[in-house]
Amino acid sequence: MAKRNRSNDDVTINLTPMIDVVFLLVIFFMVGSKFSESESRIDVSVPSVGPMQAISRVPDERVVELTAEGNVLLDGQAVTNEQLADVLATQFAQYPDLKVVVRADSAGSLQGFAETIHTVRRSGVAQIGIAVKVDSGGSGGMLR
């Protein structure tokens, strides 16, 4: 068997790259701390803002229903015309893009429907839709 010759050199770890990295980190933190001290001495007038309001999403379109008996419902809750105008005016003040859909029973009076549309319009809402059911036969829901 052949015998290996071991060299007399000791195996050592080269620490030079590690010392270089540590030295660079020390310099980095020294320079960084120097910047933070100099920034605190600078007199800067920071801009101000007005009062903050909560960010919330725009409400879904509101549905006003007029039953055959003449009852007015806002999203399924019975209301009077005055209550309807107050609620819609309050929401319109918060959300100018508020949309309202008016649905009326075909057996109801046209006068009640016109009053409900006028109440919604009086509250300030500009985007008013009228829900209709299109007949499958006939003119396809078009007025002549």
C-alpha cells in the first residue's frame, strides 16, 4: 500500500473576506447614523391636509318600490315620501353618484308613480332608473 504524504501546511480558514464585510457594514451604519442626525437639524415646513374622511365604497343602487296599494318601500322597508326624501338626500350628500331604481306595480296608479319619481328627484338624486318587465311578445317593450 502506498502511503500518502501529508503536507506540513496547516489547514486554515481565510478570515480576510469576512473582516472586509464586517468593516463595510460598520462604515455603512456609521454613515447611515450620520444622515439621520443631519436630517433632524434641517428646518422643513411639512405640508398639511384637511380633516380626514373614512374611505368607504359607494353604496349599491337603492331600490324604491311602489306597491299596488300605494305603499312606498325603500330596499324592502316601508317608508313615507318624506322619509324617503330625507334618507335619499342624506345619502346623496355623502355619495353624489348615488343611483336609485324605481319599481312600481303595474296595477298601481300612475299618479303614485309620478309622485314617487318626483320625491326621488327632489332629494337631489340625478341617476334614476325605472325598472320594467319586457313582454316576450308584442313590441318588445318599446313605446309607440
